[in-house]
Amino acid sequence: MAKPAEFEKLPFIIAGGGLVGLCCAINLRRAGHEVVLIDPGDIKRAASYGNNGQFAVGDIVPLAVPGIVLKVPGYLLDPLGPLAIRWRDLPRLVPWLLRFTAESRRERMEAISAGLAAMCNLIHFDYEPMLKAAAAEHLLDHTECIKLFETREQFDLEERKYGHLRERAGAQYELLDDKALHALEPEIAPQFRFGAIMKGRKFIRNLAKLIDAFAELLRREGGSVVAGEVADFERADGKVVAVRLNDGRRLPAAGVVVAAGAWSKRLCAMLGDKVPLECERGYHVMLPRGGIKLGRSLTIPSRGFGIVPMEEGIRLAGTVELARLDSPPNFERADRLIANARVILPNLKYDGAERWMGNRPSLPDSLPVIDRASRVSNVYYAFGHGHRGVSFAPTTGRLLAGLVAGRPSNFDMRPYRLNRL
Ligand SMILES: Cc1cc2nc3c(=O)[nH]c(=O)nc-3n(C[C@H](O)[C@H](O)[C@H](O)COP(=O)(O)OP(=O)(O)OC[C@H]3O[C@@H](n4cnc5c(N)ncnc54)[C@H](O)[C@@H]3O)c2cc1C
């Protein structure tokens, strides 16, 4: 089929070069579009760089769960807790928190969980061909994550609340009693006496290399990556006709994808869409010389973080801090990760530790937006992936390219529509 003439000449411009933007760009290129991806090029700014790298298989419980609203005062009072809200950012966060509260009703939580499950179930299906095409299969560590508890009762308590949702989504565990857990991971402190291996929950062992490999794949397939920051859109007849960068460059465009993670809100506002996107910040501490052998990644629900044996060292990463995009980091939160890790892995070494903060792009219902813009016909959105953006990036790219092509699909896109917000 002949391509429309405009696509022969002008590119689709993708704003944002994290994993979501890259996967959108690769899929659009494969659909026959000219593609230019714009990103400032500071890889450490992207959430895609510093996260846990885990495939969120079975991770179908949203942040807003029944009863969470009663915990909000505690989140405000303990700035170092697993979930914290910055006091001084509270006025700005109120609209997000109100929506978040509404999403925590049981019926909403169950519906949201189904939307998360649909994407979680596609993680391996969409990742494997992308890793192969990018010659990056070696970056996927095939060991599966252990969810760690002090007692069997803690695990049972969590399962009583959410086990039915996980079961519905096909999530599977292999349970480890005290003996089996310590036989598998002898470095874990004796007070942790129960574990559950989360089947399919593998991880990416070097996210910077994955970002580079996907950018290289895009270039090899004929797309380009341009260093810059999208600053404005030029519109005519209900379409974006060009994108302006902050250094004044003007790039004519056939279409635009906003995939700028936590920075997408401002771009959407320029395009006439007000979205309740805020940052759930996370921190990491990278330990290049951890000095212990850890065979698998760990996630510790009671402390809200994970421990991952990555290529460059052991990474402690996680927790949630609701704050404005431009608020300075609170690295005491990273130090708290160290204090928590000492309890779990007493022999871990901390010399050469590096601390990092990143912004999870977060919508109140924990679901991303994968949709068209409401007021401009040739603009598409792919943002708001919260805690699961590494995992959902390849599926998002494929679904977005399908939307652009107007391809009929029996995959239910309603949970990810803009007009739900
Ligand atoms: C501590 C932590 C742990 C996590 N663990 C996991 C995990 O185990 N598994 C998982 O699936 N997810 C995890 N996540 C979530 C995941 O990291 C994010 O959901 C995901 O990286 C979001 O990707 P993105 O491409 O949308 O945004 P980003 O990676 O943030 O990329 C956005 C890019 O857009 C650029 N940009 C900003 N403004 C503009 C502009 N105007 N023009 C052009 N470019 C612009 C930015 O510089 C950035 O490079 C974690 C996050 C954190 C913080």
C-alpha cells in the first residue's frame, strides 16, 4: 500500500528518550514512518536509568488500595518512610491526592488491577523480540525475584488481601521456608524466615546499556536521535505542523508522540490537555563493591524497596516520595535504603556507594496513558507508567504504533485512555 505523501517527507517526532519513547520510536519506524527522537541526552535524568530493572510480572496491585487514605497523615509525618509526601509540595499535590483517594475504592482497584494485568501478561511476549533485535538478550538476567518476609504470617496477610487479584492475573509463586530460603541465599539475615519466588519476574542487569542498545537499534533501522528539548508546538488546522526545541531549532513534523515521562504534563498542557501527572520519586544506592554473592534479586514489601545484583554492582532501589518535579532530592532517603539493607544483608559493603534520585511518572490510578491527544489530531501520548515503565515499554510502543496506524485490535485499550482522567 502506498504511504500518504506527508509521511514520505516529514518525520514523527518523539519527545522523550527513556525506554517508553525509544520503544514508541522503534515501533513507528517499523511501521514505515520517518522518526526523529528528541531527548536532552542526560541519561541519568531518566527514570529508565536508575530503577530496579524488574519485569513486573504479577505486579497487579495499584498504589491506591482501600484504606490507604487513612495512612496519608503518617506519610506526611515520616519523610524517610517507605512512602512519604513532601509537606511543602502538598498544595500542589492535593488534586492528585484527591483523585488517588477516589481510585482506592475496591471496585476501582479491581478494575485498575485488570488493566495492569493485561499489560503485565505481555511483558515477555513483547520484550523478547526487542532484546533479540537489539542484540541485547544478554542484558536480561533469567533468575527470578524473591519476595522476602520475616514470617510466613506476613506473606499470608498480604495474600489474603490481594491474592485473588494475582491469581486472576495468573501470577505464580514458589514458596521457600526458612531452610530453603537460606540454602538458596545464605547472605540473607536469619530474621527473614520466609520467601516467595515470583515466577517470571526477571530483571535487566544494566539499564544504561539497554537504553543505548534500543537507541542503536532505532538508528540502525533508519530513525534518528537528536539531542535537545521540546519547548513548543506550532499548530495549524488542528494539527501540529512543527516542533520547536529550546535552542530555537524548528523541526517540521508529520506527527508527535509525547513520551517524556514525568515531564509530559507540561507538554500535554501546551497541547490543550490537563493531566493529573505527578512524580513518585524513587532513590537508589549503587554498591560497586558489595562484597557478597547474591544469586537473585530481592523485594522487601515491608520496607518498600528492592536489592538487585546488577552488572555494575548491587543496587538498592525503591521507595516512594510524592514531590514536585523540581523539588531538590532528599538523599537521606537513599541513606535509609542503606540502613534497611544492613538489616537484610549484614555482610554487604558500602564503599564507593553512589546515590541517585529519579521521577516515576505517576497518574493517580497507576495506569499509563496510551492514546491520542484530545485537541490535536496528529499527536499521541505514551506516559504515566509509574512503577512499571521498564516492563511496559515494549508493549506500549507496539500498541501506540497500532493506534497511529488505526489498526483494528481486540486488545482492550480503554483502561489507558486519556478521557478516564
Ligand atoms: C527507584 C525506581 C525503581 C523502579 N523500578 C522499576 C522496576 O523494577 N520495573 C519497572 O518496570 N519499572 C520500574 N520503575 C519505573 C520506571 O523506571 C519508569 O516507569 C520508566 O522508566 C518511565 O520511562 P519513561 O520513558 O516514561 O520516562 P523516563 O525514563 O523518565 O524518560 C523521559 C525522558 O524524557 C526526557 N525529556 C524530558 N522533557 C523533555 C522534553 N521537553 N523534550 C524531550 N525530552 C524530554 C527526559 O530527560 C528523559 O530522558 C522504577 C522507577 C524508580 C524511580
